[in-house]
Amino acid sequence: MLLIDGPDLITFTDSNYLMIESLAGEAKQEGFEFVQRTIDDWITGINRFSRSGEGLWGLFSGTRLIGIGGLNIDPYADDATTGRVRHLYIRHDYRRQGHASLLMSHIIGQAKLHFHQLRLFTANPAAATFYGNLGFKHLPGHKVSHVLTF
């Protein structure tokens, strides 16, 4: 998907998921291991974002990957109609410029097509505020901190 006057949104597949490696080092330095786990899980087949309604997307500025975000069937919910935001990460130099909101807008739009509810977990206060501003409600529980119902 080509975006006007902004970054390009792509869907990751078996042929291009290794592009995510360019984010892993920076994320790890910030204490975020989930970017590397995204790659590892794809390689092992644990999670390739390939079930119905799922996807993993990236934002590119030119040839530089600036962020990723995914959508899975929530493995912690008791039904397949609950989606889960997975592995949202934006490069430090590109934060607070609307890129996370752009990715989340796409993820929410896709979730509405397949799920009745979208959940996530974050322990990061800034992220919690971000998700709250997107309409997510605080819902503390096992492996969930926020929920958006459609």
C-alpha cells in the first residue's frame, strides 16, 4: 500500500520478513526483545501471522524500515473472534510523528473485518496513554491491559 506524502506500508511475508532484522538491534538496546522474538517466531513457524485475519505490517521511509505492527488471533482469549495487537515498534528517531498511529489505524481497520474485540498488553505508561487515546479501555487481567470492542 502506497501512502501519500508519508511512509509506505507493506505486508510481511516469507519472502521479506528478514527486513525486520534492521530494527532488532535498536529495539534490544531499548530493552524491547519482542522485535527479535518476532523474527525468531517467524523462522520457527511459531507465529507467521498467517491465520485468518492476521497480518504483520511495516512502515518504510524510502528504503528504511521505521516500524512494525501485527495482528493475531489472541492466543490468551477463549475464542477466535478476539484479535491481539502484536509487536508494535517504531524507531526512536521516528516517534511522535504519527507513525504508530498510522500502523494502529491499519491494524484496527483489519481487526474490524475479522474480530469483535482487539486486546493487547503493555506495562509501558506512555504506550498505555497512546492506546487510551486510540479508544482502548484499560482492562487489567492475565496477559491483557487494554481492550477495544467493535
